[in-house]
Amino acid sequence: MTVDVKAVDRDALARARRVDPALLVGIESEIDACHRLSCWRRILEVLPFIGMYLAGAWLASAGTWKWWLGVLAMGVAMNTLGILIHEGLHGLLARSRVANHFWSFLCGVPLLVSASAYRKTHADHHFEFGRALDYGTYRQHLGKPVLVWAAYLLQLVFGSIIYILLIPVLGMRGAGWRVRLMIVLESSLIAVFVAMLVRMVSWESVCTYWLWPAVVMMALTNVRGLASHALGDVEDIYLSSRTVSSSPWVRFLFLHENHHLEHHLFPQVPSYHLARTHRLVWNRLPKALHAPSYTGFLCGFFRALVGLSLNPLGVVHPVSDAVTEPPSHS
């Protein structure tokens, strides 16, 4: 039997970027429980956003000032699609592999993203974090602080658009023929969907119920994505991703993806168990990246921009400093 050395190396890299098992002594069963998938929890997680989108569509159809509220509501609801397709990349939307990919594909269609391409690039992000195949962090590619900061600012303003354009290209790199075939097939189906939509639906409706809400969605996605890894240390798993303390409302809207450090420590924990995982492990962590809110992160981010500093932003030491979840901020 032959051994795939590259796969073994990737697994070793991935294990080096997981939480130290010694930190979990005494809570192993609770952590195991956080990895369990629940169909009903997922349904209950998604249903409010379907209702939010429909309510927003109703408001937008009423015109006048309600149009703005409707577009905002639809955009916030659509923001969950990016989080749900991310869940699917980790096999967390359904126990069945086929069903999981089907739901991932459907979530990707309104985003114009091939689930197979996204899965390939996201697997590289986790297995090769901070290295050549990881395009979710920038320092290893760009080196100079001014270029890294240019990439951060591009991500903040145009990140979603850039990802939509680049994901199919990056997904093809190093992929096997089956994955490449799926990327081509899914991208073709998405193109057909867009062509049919533009042909069958008025341009005004396309803008009201898809494009303008997508602008809201992309703004939220850009901020959330930037806060996840910007100004971190990719060589230290505890300082490579950030947990952002948020109000219950923001945590609900982001499906608890504000706990992005916990996601990287436990990538197979579904979104509806991330808050519980955070409560279990936070005060055991030797160090972490933390922001009091997304607004607080952006304030620190722009302060660091003044000197083009790439030092980790928001380093705390929960286990020694007894840093608990601070008061909620939006």
C-alpha cells in the first residue's frame, strides 16, 4: 500500500493548528457533544432568516421609505448564505454527503459561488493555513506591510466581489479532475440561473430582490471576514483567528461565526454549537485574539493602519488574566 506523503504532511499541518488536548482535560465529553449535528437545530437556525427575507421583500414591494428597510432586511438574511455554504464545506449541513453538497450548492447559487471551488480553496485555508496555498491570509504572499495593508483594505471594500471572481480560478489549482469537472458544472448551472433570471424577471425586480440586498450582504461579509484573521499571527494557532464579542442580536445574525477562533480550533463544530464551545474553552486558552465588538475591531484596525503595523491586534491571555466574556457590544 502506498502512502500519500503530501496528504500526510497536510494532516500534520492541520493537527498543528488545533487546540492542545491538554487544555480540554475534564471537558472532553462536552466538546464531543458540541460536534454532534442536529437537523432540527439547523432548521430552527435558518427559518428566521427565510422569514426575514420574505418580510423584507414585502416591505420593498411597498415602495417609499419601506423599500430601504426591505433591502436591508433581505441583505441581512442573505448574509447567512455565505455562512451556511461555509458550514457545508465542513460537512455540517447534513449527515449525508450528497445532501450536504446539494444544500451547499443551493446556498452558493445566489452568491454566484461554486460550492466545489469554495470547498477546495477553504480546505487549503485550513490545512495550509498561513502558507502558499492559503489565500485567506496575505502576509506569506505579499511580505511588505504596505502591500498587506492594501490587501486588507481591498478585502474590506471589495472582498466579496474579488472572492467571487477568484474562487473558481483558485479552486482549479491543484484540484483533481473530478473537482475541476464539478467546478465547471456548477459554474455553468449558476450562469444558466443568472441568464434565466435576467431574461424572465424585470431588471427592477432583479435589483430590488437580489442585487441591492447583495450589496448589504457583501458589506457584512467583508467586515466579518476581515475581523476573522486580519492582524493575526499565522504561526500561532491561538493568535491566528479572532473571537469578536458581540450582542446576542449580532451573534444571531452571524450564526455565531463571531467565534472564529473557536471555529479554527474545532472546525467540525457546527455553528449552532460554537457559542457553547466558546464558553467551555475560552478561560482555558493561554492566549487569544479578541475584539470587544466589530466596531471595536475596526477602530483598532484603522489605528494600526496609521503606522502600517502588522502586530497582532487584540491579544489577551484568558487563562492567566481571567478574561471572561466582556459586556455585550454590537
